Amino acid sequence: MREELDTSDMEYADFAVRHQPILMAVARNICGGNADARDDLIQDVLLRALLKWDTLRGWGEPERRAWLVRVLHNRFLDQCRRSRTEATTAINLGNVHKLFEEPTAPDLELWECITEPELLKAVAALPFNLRRTFELHSEGLRHAEIGRRLGSPVGTVGTWLYHARLKLRDQLRDMAEARRKLGS
């Protein structure tokens, strides 16, 4: 019995190591730059795989991989639903500060140096999918609803939102930093 358990443990460890890069890539796309959320999500999925290992052992590699990615997406959506306590109602100066929120950013007040017309102009300059995703998210819609409206998978919506934020941050940061230097 102990020898069989060791073989099963080794099979699971091999499985987890082989599939961790796939999970990392998918989680990076849907979690954006939040490394802690990404790592927690991957650990949660791998724990669920361990708990279901007796069943997963009998499956082929494509089925296992599909199961992992499906569980990862489902767990991500569950976390979003739980953490979604505040909804923004529109793109405006009241919520633009979220564009500049980064764990390493020393100056979160940069958003105060941008005018609402400048923000709206930057949003309008985004490619259609990024712009529409950002606008719908700013109205308080969840990723699943945005995906339904745009005819895209939830993971794609997350990726578009992430890239929209990056582009807006890139467009607005230099202007905001220059204004802050002039004002100080």
C-alpha cells in the first residue's frame, strides 16, 4: 500500500510540474500583473487536482489539461464575484486613479493631474475591443457579461481590460508626471 501511495504521489508531482507553466500562462493573462492573485489561483487549482487525483489519473493528457484550465477559469470567476464589492458607474475623474494603481508605484496621486477630457480622449484612442471592454467594465459590468456583449471568452475580456489599462497608463503617465513637476 505504501509503495502504491508513493507512486501516486510521484505521478501527481510530475503532473503538477508539467502543467504549472500552462497554468501560469493562463493565470497571467486573466490576473494581469497581480502576481499574488496569480500564484494563489494556481495553488488553488493544483490543490483541487490533488484532491481529485484518483479520478484524474485515469484521464488522458488533453482531458487533464482542459480540466485544469476550466477549473482555473471557474475559480478566477468565483474570486471576482466574491471580491466585487464596489462597482464603478462611468469613466470619470472619480475612478481614473485605478489606472495608476501599481504595487511599486510611489505616487498614486498622479491621477489627480489628468483632466476628465484628457481621460476620455485617451479612452477614445484605444482600439475598439480594448476601448469597449474598458467602457463596459467602468460601467460596472462583470467580465462574463462583457464577454457576452462582445461575443468573446471571459479570458479574452480579462486580457483586453489588462491591455487597455496598460495603454491608458502609458498614454497618461508622462503628462501627469510633467504636470505634477510643474505644480510642485
